[in-house]
Amino acid sequence: MALLQVNPTRMELARLKKRLQVARRGHKLLKDKRDELMKKFLDIVRKNKELREQVEAMLMKAYGSFLMARAVMSNEVLEEALMFPKQSVSLEISTKNIMSVKVPEFHFRVENNDASNIYPYGFANTSAELDEAIGTLAEAQLLMLELAQAEKSAQMLAMEIERTRRRVNALEYFLIPQLEETIKYITMKLDENERGNLTRLMKVKDMMLEQAHHFREKQKAKE
Amino acid sequence: MYRIGVIGDRDSILGFRALGLDVFPVNEPSETAETLRRLGREGYGVVYITEQAAAPVMDVIDEFSEKMHPAVILIPGIRGNPGIGMLNVRKSVEKAVGADIIFRDEK
């Protein structure tokens, strides 16, 4: 693990220790965030899958009827029948906050004077299959909107989870070990200096004592 | 106030017009990309796009994935269901979890 380029001083040590503390706390928080996001994500994505299956089945059914309608009606009549929709749909988007990820919430409003009659054409020139197709589509519409919401939320959460995971890993496997190691390096360096200083002092003391009392010369004289 | 758009081949999406959605029939991938970008600018909240139309322009669709809207949602087209939509769901699971844990029992 690469060390940080630092001067082995006490100031630096104190600074690094503070950074390590912050990194540890950040790591814990991010980990909690990731876990909670994952929980929410799995709920949403399960719903997403279910809705998608339902919607796809319904659409295929509608397309089946639609194909039949196409076969029994001429192109022009079909186009004409669908040209002026009776209802119009508008959409409101509000945002929901899931663990500080903003996801959209769709509310749609159907503007239609007569909810029981959604068919924008008279029944004289059109086939029953077309009614069926439109009916199924109308049923599918609400589910499709729910699907849109779930799928968009799932996508956004997935991205946020990926980002959070990267950050957790960067902290856990890079920044924190790096800081720890640098702190260890500085502590050892400081300790070593301390020991060096101590021996130097002892040596100096010996020399000063020697100068003051001339132990060695006295020893020699005795002999 | 947002609108809902549908992009795809004419046969698949014509029915949605009766429901009051705005339909945009396209034939060429370049047309699809252009329409998609235009709808992105013009305040569409949800854009449904058939899988056949979406397949060649997935990069354009990815442009919208970070944005709040429009939500670009794949739907099957009239000529069958290649399963790209489901694949996308699976992909986001893999992205988030690192492994596919929702669909694995179906393979």
C-alpha cells in the first residue's frame, strides 16, 4: 500500500488521525446507505418485473386483436376511426425521495367527458376486434404508467447504488488502509527519533561527567 | 404538465392514439433517435418505445437514464417480443447488486 507523501511530524500525525476518523465515520454511513438502498431497490425491481410481465402480456393480447381488426377493416377506415381521440391524457410528475435519491412519481389525469365510452369512433364502420384492442390498451395504460414509474425508479436507484458502492470500496480498501499505514509510519518514525534522542542525551551526559570528574584518568592512576 | 408519447412502427402504436397518447410512427433508426431527442426536449414525462425501434438507438435512450424525465420505457411491438425490456431490468439488477439475483431461477 502506497504511503502518503507527508512529513513525519506530530502536526501531520494529528491531522491524519482526524482524517482517519472522518473516513471511518463516512465509511460506516455510506455502508448503511448502500444497504438501505439495496433493500428498497430489490422491492422496486421485483415490482418492476411483475408489472413488466403483466404489461407485456396485455399488450400482446391487444396487438392480437388489433391485427385482427386490421385484417377485417381497410386501412383508411382504421386510420379514420382512430384519428380523433376522445380523451386526452396529461401527466403530473412529483418527486419522491428515497434515501436522497430523487425518483419521479407519475400521476396522470384522463380528460374524458364520458368514462364509459372511450372509443373515439362510431360502431357502424368498425369491427368488434378494434373495440377489444382499444379496451385492452385502456386497461393496460394504468399498469404501463406504474411500470414506467417502477422502472425509472429502479434505474435511478441502481445507478446510485453503484456509485455508493464505489465510494464504500474506495474508502474501505484504499483510503482507510492508506491512512492507517501512514499513521503507523509516522508513529514509528517519531518513536525512532525519540530513541535516537535518548541515546544521544545519555552519551552526552557520559561525556560531560567524564569532563567534570576525569573518572577514566583516576582509574588509570589507581592502577 | 407533461405529456405521454409513444414511438414505434405504425402498426404497433396506432392503438395508443385512441387513448389520448401522442404517437410518433418512425421507420428509420435515425428518425427514432431524432424523435426521441425532440420529445426529451419538449416536456414529455413518459415515452414508450417499441423494442424493435429501441434496439438500434439504445445509446440515445441511455442519455435519458440520469434524468428525471422523460422515463423511456420499452414495450413490446406488434411483431413479437424480443425481451430487451426485461433484459434492461435484469441489467439494472446486475448493476446494483453485482449479480443477477432476481432472474437467475428462470434461466
